[in-house]
Amino acid sequence: MSTPEQLASLDGQQYLVLRPTSVVADRYRAEQRTALARADVPHPHTGHVTLRGFYEPERREELAAVVRRWAAAQPPIDVVAEAVDAFPSPWQILIIRLSRTASLLSAYARLTEALDRTDIRRLGELPLEEWTFHMSLVYAKSLAPAPWTTLSHMSRRSIGGRPSESIGEVELVWYANGEEHSEVIPLTG
């Protein structure tokens, strides 16, 4: 995140994310440019796949230790861009929906198991069967219903060629005092 408003809204939170760096990242940037040409709305600074959100401002190091143990047993994770899609109102988020690859499903399930052995506070967690793996393109909550409907309908489509890549690291991102911080952790399982 890059604006003072976005950073302030996330203060005290942590997120575990995957950051595609090749063909999925290229497709993400192209789709985000297209969306931003259609609507001037807030957007992520870089493409990422959120695996989990947390609220542990006082126990960030304990959270990092859990993530490091999980990552040490986790093989690289395959991500495949499937479609440009949207989360409807009230969220109004344009996304790249990702395929539910075996490695992505397994990583999410193993992370759930690791977290279930702790009392770490999680944000917005859903069961695996309900989670939509995605990369947020733009946050269009500020759009009125008609412009949002137009943006959503103009943008939704399957992605030909299904760009894919294998990601060998996760990033633990945390927000404190109006700044974004991160630690890159290799997947070595």
C-alpha cells in the first residue's frame, strides 16, 4: 500500500502474501493499467496474493516464528491466472481470480493447521472451500452503483493462456506508524 490513508487503515495488521514476479505479475500489471484507465480508484501498489491477515501488533515476532516454521516445510506454490472477476458490492473489488491449484490448496490448508495450534488473531479468514484465491486489481468501493456495474461488466472475462508461475517465497508484511514493513521468507519444504 502506498497512500497515507491506506497505510493508516492497516496500522497494527500483518499479512502473509505471495508476490508473483514473472508472467502472472506481467498479466496483473496489464489488467490493472486497463482498470485504472477506466476508473480513477485506489489500488494496490504491487500485485500480491493474500494467504492470511492477522492482528498481532504486540506479537509480530511470535507470528513470524509460526510463519517461518510453516515455510520451512512448504514447497513452492503454483499460481495460475484464471479470469478477471469482481467481488460485488459492498466490497467492489476488481480481481484476477486464481485457479485452485493443488499446491495453493495444500499451502492454505497446512497454514490453517499451523495457525490452529496457536491463539494468533486472524482477520477475515474463511474456510478453504469458501476462499477465493485472487489478486486485487482496484478497490472501487468509492464508485456509485452505475459506474461500478459498468467497470465490472467491461472487465470480467477468462484469461487466455492461463499464465502460471511457481513461487518459492512468501512475504510477511506488517504495518506500523504509517509505514509498510516486510520480511521475505523462502519456502524450503
